[in-house]
Amino acid sequence: EIPLRLVGSEMCIRDRLITKVKLQPFVVTLCGLLFYRGISRWLTDNQTMQYPNTEGLDSFFSGKVALFGQFSLASPFFFLVVIAILAAFFLNRTIWGRYLLALGNNEDGARYSGIQTDRLKITAYVICSFLAGVSGLLFAYELDSVQPAQTGEFYELYAIAAAVLGGCSLRGGQGAIFGVIIAAAVIRLLRNSINLVGISTHLEFAIIGLVILGGVTADELIKRFADLGIPFENHEHPPMRTVAESQSLRGQLPGAHIKNLFLRDKKRRYFLVSVSEDREVDLKWLRGQIGARGTLSFGSADALLDLLGVEPGAVTPLGVVN
């Protein structure tokens, strides 16, 4: 009971450090890894632990399931299938999965859209911790013993590698369950191949590290190429300074119609806010959303030209980007 309470308390502290104190999630997670590893070594006196009289659990987590004749599959395979189906359904077919992707892609945008980002973060970490616990049970019963000093060491490296190779962006907001499964199989095949071709096992982590570096580099290059390849059309027309004037062109120009608000606060900080053409904006409400200081007012035409190089009413791709 005491270890469970300790783990629960530590998880709550981690969630608060990430969602409230706004510490980097990777750093907090790394500290949690060191904390759990240290506690486990202390509780077991760094001795190998076995678990006798658990034949039922051993059969459930590491046994084989006969399908037909002498053909059977290991129990972990069914865990993989069930968890993968549930995870794919959650991520792609539920509103919470869509929220999670939106959170990873643009946290500020998700929060402004009304998504409870802190609560969603906590939910994501709880699900991740639960699945890590399930994988730990499968791993422990497969080995029939646990060595706190060595069991599971550096497996976080394999997890990161599988995620990156599977198409998950380290920036968040992108990824697929099936891709991660294929990448995890490739990582396992890579480890086996290192032994089969006679490469020294001391180079295993170096090779895995190069794979991660290559995946991250490719992800960044693909993202930049995609950003540079955004198609758009340029339609020239006289400057439109009011909604009434822009409505005369509504039927002639394709795509979404927006208006740009060039604003300034009392600290002489400038903001360019793009909103739907027919939306009314409360400047008092907007002040709190964008972090402005004091009363918002419209910036001058000279400041707009000096800072952004455009005249009032001009339509540019800058409006789409913002």
C-alpha cells in the first residue's frame, strides 16, 4: 500500500510540475525515471527478485494460446493486438483523440479553442504510465525474474526510436499506431541483425542512436519542405478597409475570407490577429487571450507599413500564416 501511495503522490507531483509550473515534460519524465529506478533498487536492496506461486499470472502474461492443432501464439501478441486496436480507435475515432493531436500540434491554439489542455495532458500521462506498467509486467514474466539494476535499462531509448521511425513527430501532433508497431518490429529486427552479422554488441546503442538521429533529421527536413510548398493564389484588388467593402468581392475570390486586425497595447507591442470576416471581436476579451498589457488600440498605417511592409486593407499570405 505504501509504494502505491508513493507512486500515486509522485505522479500527481509530476503532472502539476508539467501543467502548472510549466517545466519541460522531457526533463520531468527523465527525473521520474531516475526516481522510480532508485526507489526500486532501494526497496529490493538491489537484489534479483522472483515471484513464486504465481503460475496463473505467468500463464496469463507469458503463456501460449493454442489456436488450432499444434499452432499457438504467445500471450503478449494478443496484448499487442488489443492495445493497438483500442489506441488506434481512441486516437482516430474519438473526440479526445482529436483533442490530443490538436494539443500536440498547437497547445495555445487548442487552449484558445476551449480544450482543457491541462486535464488532457494529465490523462495522456496516466494512459502512458498504465501502458508502461502493462509492458513491465509482460517483460518481467517473460524473464521470470527482475534485476532492478539492469532490467528495462535504456528501453526508453528503444521507445523513442520506435516512435520516431513510426512517423511520430517529436514536436507532437502527428503519429500513427500502426507505424509505431512496424517501427518497434524493425528495432527488434535491427538488434537481432547486429548479432547475426557479427557486429560487436558494444556498438548496439551507437547504431540505435544513429537511427534516431536520422529519423529526427528526416522529420525536420520533411516539415520544412512542406512549409515551403504551401500552395496559394494571389488575387489583386483595391484595398478593402471594411467588411462592407470586402463583401463585394466575396463571390469573386475563392477560399476563406478573413480580416487582419493590427493592434497595439500600452507597452507599444504590436499584434496582428486574423479572424473570420464576419466575426465581431471584443477587444477587452482579446486583450486577455493574446497577453496584451493595458487597453488595445489599432496601430497606425505608418507602423503597419514599417513593421510588415503592407498597407491597410492589403491582402497577403501573412494573414493566412497568422
